[in-house]
Amino acid sequence: MEGGWQPFMGHVYGVRLLGDVEYRYVGLTTKTLVRRKSEHFKLAARGRKTAFADWLRKQPDREMVHFQSLELVLSDLEDLSRAEQDWIRMLREEGHRLLNLNDGGRGNHGYRWTAEQRAAASERSRGRRNPSYLSGPDHPRWGASHSDEQKALWSEQRKGMNAGPLNPNYGKFGSDHPSFGHTMSPESRRRLSEMRRGPLNPNYGKTASEETRAKRSAALKGRPMPSSVRSAHTRYHTNKGVVKESCQHCRDDADRTAEQGESRG
């Protein structure tokens, strides 16, 4: 064929129950309808949270769910997308209660659910059992590990992705920080300590070079070094009349002052 053009074949399909004339969903596919039906049911079984997936899960017999070809497109993907949009618009105008989230085309990228849709999805999900994903020996990658080259590649690709302004908590302090007021339980602190103790610590057995030690010494020369966090709080907050919400000692001092005021009253 001229220019290397290859024909594109795809279906616009409608989903309805056998014996029912009302369509509940319209989609497009470049695969066979049998395979597309199987994919939809697999996604529903895995717990996909869409109105159409919920509807599929409610059907007692999947053989009663009929995937019917509405139009065969032999040109390109753009024409296939437009055909899907035309069918969705036409069926909605005829009163079919379609469960599509949008008006068709290239999928739901960028689509935002309304408050009513979220409330309806929440109600449909109430009491739903969590899907049983493959884990342990049943998982196809059980016992496998990534190569050092692959790990190094991922490390390089992700370097700096969550640093500085790219960090979602960048610039958040005090009550604005999502972890404000959170304290770890003694059990969690113990487990974290064990995970970083001895050979498990990334700095285990490492010593700073003479050059590094000299640089650090020069950088810290003349800088007051409080012996504890409490001492630093006294020096930089109490003595200067500074109160910070992010400082635990500032909050403790405020609570103590309030208690003393109540006892005097």
C-alpha cells in the first residue's frame, strides 16, 4: 500500500443483558469482543471502582451479559474514537442509562468525579470485600529479584524526584505539616532502631576522610553547639521570646503556663 499505510480495524461495542434492549455501556476496542469482555470481567473481579465494574459484579451469570458490535471502523483510531462518541451521545438521547464516566473518545484521562458520583461510588463500595491479589508463592515474580543494573537505572531516574519544591510537604511547618502532633509508639521506635543497628546501618563501618572532617570542622567553627535539644530550645526560643508550633518544648511550656494560670485562678 502507498506510504506504508496499514488499515486499522476496531469495534464500537455496546453492553446489555440478553433479552434487554437497553444498553448500559459503550466502549471501543481493537481486539475481539470475546477478549474485551474477558478483560472487563477480570478488572471487575479485581475490585475496579467504576459504575460499570460494579454493574458487572452484580450480574449472577456472565453469559447473560452481551457484548454487541455497534459499528466496525476500518480507518484509524481517531475515527474509532469519534464513532464511540457518536454512539454514546445517540444512546443517551434515546434514554439509555449508560454507565460511561464520560462522553467517550480516548479514555478518562483528566476526568474528575463530581461529589455526587463519589458519594454513589462510596455507597456501592460499602461492604465490598477486598479483592484477593496474588501474593507469596502464587505471585509470578515470587522469589525473583531485580538486577543491580536495573536498580541503578531506577535510582538514577528517580534521583531528585521528591526533593526540594518537588516534595509535597515542602515548606510546610507546624500544624500545616501532615505529621504535626504525631508521635511514634515505643514498639515502632524499637523496630526502626533494630532496622538501623549494626551492619544494617548504611554508615556501618564507614569513617569520614581527613578532608571531610577538616571541612566540617571549619564549617562549625565558632558556631554555638547546644548540648541537647532542650538546651537549644532555651537558647534560641525561651531566651529570645520565640514560640514555634513545630517545637515540642514550646508547646510543653505553653501547656505548663496554662496549667499554672488555672491553678492560681
